Amino acid sequence: AQTVTQSQPEMSVQEAETVTLSCTYDTSENNYYLFWYKQPPSRQMILVIRQEAYKQQNATENRFSVNFQKAAKSFSLKISDSQLGDTAMYFCAFMKRVGNAGNMLTFGGGTRLMVKP
Amino acid sequence: NAGVTQTPKFRILKIGQSMTLQCTQDMNHNYMYWYRQDPGMGLKLIYYSVGAGITDKGEVPNGYNVSRSTTEDFPLRLELAAPSQTSVYFCASRREALDYGYTFGSGTRLTVV
């Protein structure tokens, strides 16, 4: 079974600064996906960024980037130039990459990020 | 496209009552999922379906039932509501087995008193 751990229950950052959210996971799988989801107060789950484990290059989406360390089983999210709209819960999630529809997302416990003006 | 639509958005139940949480998707996705999110926690899988007529248990299925009579609909049934089922429930879907693109509904907040 996979486990995902987010060790920072809450974080805050000043607007326009950079913040890094941590995530570690445990798995015996070699092929998998990792994700960061954002959940604003509206409750909607929004995919922020994804990383395929077989790719060495770290994924980047505009102001969001990851630091994927496969050997260390670490997957941190860096948010640059933080904006007030980034205030939300952030969840790290894992999914095995095999042809099985039961491949559920396994979520971490979340990090609540507050961006301060 | 509406995506994944969940109804109701909020509900209060008394202990022992039953209800059905509705989930509909209009993307012709084969795979559908029900998750629950307890306060301050990540989501946990309750049930999933790989297509019409096929369902299977997830991580926390006790106290719930599902059915999948059509591709579009995947209702979640609570037969005897308990306070431990107070949670936010999310329905999600994706196109195929190797598709990582989950689409989530906006959730149903259920309180059992």
C-alpha cells in the first residue's frame, strides 16, 4: 500500500514571495504519477501540477514547479511570486501507473497555505 | 460541458436515516469514483466503477452502497446514517485506465446528527 505524508499542516507566505510545500511518499512501485491538487474554500479540487515518475525532468506550470527526488521519495511544490488567490489547502497525491481502473489517488493530509498581503 | 455534477451540495441527516448522493458526468468517462474527505484530512476512496454494471470497493466502503446502471450516473447510498459518516463527499471521473486526468465534482457536505 502507498502512503503520502505532508509534514506541514499550515504555512504562510507574503504576497510575491516564494514558498515550498513538502511531500514524501512510500511505495514499492516503479511507475507512478504524483500530483499536487489545490482546494480553495469553494471545495473544488483543482489539479495544479503532475509528475510522471519515469521522467527525470521536474514538471513546471507557470509559477508552480516541483522538486522530484525519486530515490528519496520526495515531491515538493514550489510556488513563486505567491498571489492572494493561492490561499488554499494543497494536497499531494500518488497514483500507480498500471492499466487498472482501481488505481485510486492516495492523498496526503494536506497543507493549508495562507498568502498574506 | 458541465463536467461532474453532484447533488445536493449540503445535507443534514439524523442518525439512522438514509439518503442517496447523486453524481452525474457528461464527459462519457468510463471510470467513476466516490471519495470522502474528513475535516483536515485528505480524500479516501469509498467505491469505484469501471463502467456500467461494474462496481468495486475502495478503502472505506463500510456503510455505503453504489450502483452504476448508466455511464453517466454513479449514486452513493447511505442506508443507516451514523455520525462517523459526517464528511464531505466527492465524486470524480476519468476517461480510461491510464488517464491521470481526474475530474472532481464540487462535493456534498453531509452532517449526521
